[in-house]
Amino acid sequence: MSKSKNMTRFEIRDDFYLDGKSFKILSGAIHYFRIPPEDWYHSLYNLKALGFNTVETYVAWNLHEPREGEFRFEGALDLERFLQTAQDLGLYAIVRPSPFICAEWEFGGLPAWLLTKDMRLRSSDPAYIEAVGRYYDQLLSRLVPHLLDKGGNILMMQVENEYGSYGEDKAYLRAIRQLMEERGVTCPLFTSDGPWRATLKAGTLIEDDLFVTGNFGSKAPYNFSQMQEFFDEHGKKWPLMCMEFWDGWFNRWKEPIITRDPKELADAVREVLEQGSINLYMFHGGTNFGFMNGCSARGTLDLPQVTSYDYDALLDEEGNPTAKYLAVKKMMATHFPEYPQLEPLYKESMELDAIPLVEKVSLFETLDSLSSPVESLYPKKMEELGQSYGYLLYRTETSWDAEEERLRIIDGRDRAQLYVDGQWVKTQYQTEIGEDIFYQGEKKALSRLDILVENMGRVNYGHKFLADTQRKGIRTGVCKDLHFLLNWKHYPLPLDNPEKIDFSKGWTEGQPAFYAYDFTVQEPKDTYLDLSEFGKGVAFVNGQNLGRFWNVGPTLSLYIPHSYLKEGDNRIIIFETEGQYREEIYLTRKPTLKHIKGENL
């Protein structure tokens, strides 16, 4: 599928057509931003090897514009290189550049700096449309050259994602469509929504002849019949496509891992293919590196998701075929032999025992080398300080007016740890923040108050996008007795500069601290960092943020891609907030999991 003079044409009529011939889309989701670029080829090849012809990806706005007006499209964010790698393998592409992606990704892909603006997200509010337009100026100019009619491999693009599960503002959908068309997007456009009438009516532009796809994970005959009914009502003779066929599921902290039987899945995929086209969500899930995990919304609670996005997909977290892959491969060879298959690729993993701790330092000791304090009378929110992700330390001094005093953090998210004079006093989560914390101090003595707040991830779908709870840090203030305390120092800790940790400073037991472990590698291979003996925090390898760990499970390890390691000397730094650490750490070939009984919320 190299670029040639004879441009291929893709059309949507009563079926999908490529150059006038009927075409079934066999697609798998691979998010370029969840997989290191060194492994793109491996995953895409395995998709091709299954007999599939297309790759689908979302585009994460928050990665491409981390700060307003600052755009990134290089290295791991080189979407053009990803598309070219797919094209070189003979794969077509479906790209979903909608501003919102859900995807169990931090804030559904929306950048957190939008929260500092006076605008209504995902609506026809001109301020929001303008922000999307500026982003699209940058993004679409890079995607247009990859359209099929320009010699690239993009078949179609998405206007919005599951909008019917959020709003019914058609002016908004039309505005996004217009932004795309004005910037040269000429390929067919589509929306994807739940397959039932309420979402299809609210979230599509069927009345404007914009192609409609559905998202579901089973019962294809029933779900397709609902879509067909909707098409008939509007006189549309369109092909049926499941844009997200959920072949597994994501995981949240403290909940059992969700799995799906491989044979049952293969049968369910066959049901879809008998009636229409498919995009397997996910084909390769990958990893929510750094602070990019999303969060589910449950009433007043937000339930953060784990770092791994293994998804129980056809490829495991590191990109190797699973039993599901083999089951679908067998089903395809039996029922759809017209799609030729290849042997898949496998990578090796490695283990390493007893990597020693070489140095450690308390957060409070190295604070000034990691962060510059911002002073204000009252506590400020994370976003107000120009910070989107990670931790934020609030610091003030106060004197005690009684032997026992009451402290309260008013409106904070998502997790707060209170220290008085460097001693841990209390940890509170969303539902507990605001409750009384009693402290026995020495009357008239002066103390230092430190509150370490962690943003555990913003919600990735639903009405809570608009909730105040998505603004992180301390929103109202901190009370002692009955009054608000003043004169706060804020130390933003996005932890994007681990090289600045000063290990020459002191370490105190029971405080949040950094731990450095050194080791050498002859031949880097994929591996997993076992963190089952640590409490909570994040880990880095050679300066790359691997993501969060937490001993509540179900995952107790972090995936380290081979490309994050180098031949020779390597360094792992663990930031741990509970005072639980080990003198030695281990790298393992497979992830460490905790078996949890009970229900998923």
C-alpha cells in the first residue's frame, strides 16, 4: 500500500466500498500513546497477522497540548510515524481525533487547563469550540496528508465519541464537523454511540447524513437490529459497523480483574462479522504511563483505574498474543478463510533478582530542588497553579491554642496526607476529606503543617466532567478550630524532573520519600517491576514515569518496556508516600497480581 498515483477511493453507500469493490473493515484498536514507538511495528504486525486490514486509534488532546498553545507531536507522540508504520504493513487506518475520547484516559483526553477557563466542555459554547479549533489547526494539518485520497491510509475519521451518552447539542456536533472540513478533512466522517435509540438520537447527525456506528461487546444480532431500526427510520441503507467491540475490560483499584472466555469471545466476534464490520476494542491495550489513568464516576465517588491497560485484550500488556488472539485466529481461519493470516511475533521478557537500594531521601528534604513554592493567602487549586497532574504539597505554619485542636481540609481531591512537623497524622480520601482530624499539640507552640494531595485521575466520561471535583488539590481551604488558616506555600510536584532529586539530603522514617536502585542490563527486554512490598506511589526508570502502584491491587507491578532500559547502567527511582519500602527490588517476567474476591462496583 505504498503511495501511488492511482489513489484508492473509500465510500460508504449500502456497504463499504474500496475502489468500487465491497469491503469489510476488520479493525483492531491500538492507541499509539499507550505503547512505546519501538513496539508499534510489533503490535501492528500482529494485527495484520490475524488477517485484519485496519488499525483504529484515538488521539489524546491532553498529550498533544499539555499546556495551552504548547504542542507536541514528536517521539512517542509522532502519530504520523504510527500511521506510516501501519501503511507500510498494508494496514488502513481509522482515526478518532474527537476532542473527547473516554478511553479510560485522564479526563477523557481533554487537557486539564480547560478547567481554568470559563466554558462548558463538550458543548457549542464558542470558547470551547475556539480551543478545539486551535488544537485542530495543529493536529489536522498533520493528519490530512495521510488521508486515503492523498495517498495515505486513513479511511474515515470520527467527529465525536459517545456523545449520545453526554449531550444532545447538535450545534456542537455540527461545529466539530465544520472545524474538520474547514481544515481539509475530506474522508467520510462518523460518530460512535451506544446502539440504543436514546443515545443514537442524541449523539448522531444522521439527519445530516453523517455515518453512524455503534459500540457494544456482545449480542451483535440484537444490537445491530436496534441500529438497523434507527437507520430504517431515517431511510438510511448503510452498512453496520461496531466501532468498539469490547473484547475485555479495564480494571480499577481494589476490584477483581475482569476476564472473558476466549472461545466465547471468538464466537461473539463471528456474530458481528456475519452482519457487518468490526473494530476490536482493544486489540492491544498497553499502559496508562505516568498519571494518565482515567477514573469511573459512581455517585459522589470517583473510582480511579489502574496503570495497566492490559484490558484482557488479544495482545497482553507487552504486546504478545494471548489465548484470545489464538481463539479469534482459529475462528477467522475456519469461517473467513478469504483473509490470509501470518504467524504472529512474540517478544521475550526478562527477570532480575535482588536489585539493591543505593540511596534514599525524604520528600520534605529535597522539596526545594524539585519545586519552587508559590505563596498565597488561601490554598490554590492545582489547575490555578498551572499544574495538571501528580501531587501538590501545601505548607503553612500555625500555633496551637489548646492541648487538642481540630483540623479540617475543606473540599479537597483526591487523597490528602497531613503531616505536623514532619510526622504523619492522617490520610483521607474523597469521602473522608472534610472530616475532623484531632491533633494533640503543645499549647502556644508553633508547628509546620504539610498536606500532600494526590490527583488520582480525573473522570473519563459522563456528567461529572462538569463537576467541581475534577479540579484537584484543596479548593476552599483548611480550618483549625473553626477558622480558615492563612499564608500557604504551594509546591507543585508533577514529578516530571526526577533528575533533580537531591539524594545527598536526609531521610526520615514514615515520610514520603524517593528510593533509588541501580542495576546493569546486558540485553534489554520487557519486564515488570514487582512492587508488592511497597505502599503507594509512582516509579521511574531512567527518568520515564512508569505510572502508579498501590498495594491494594489487583495489580502489584508496573510494566517496563524494553525501550525504557538501556545496555549497561540503569536506575529505578520509586516515590513512595506511605513509608513502606524494601532494601531490594525484583524484576519479573510476568505481572504480579493480587487475587481479590468480591464485586466490581
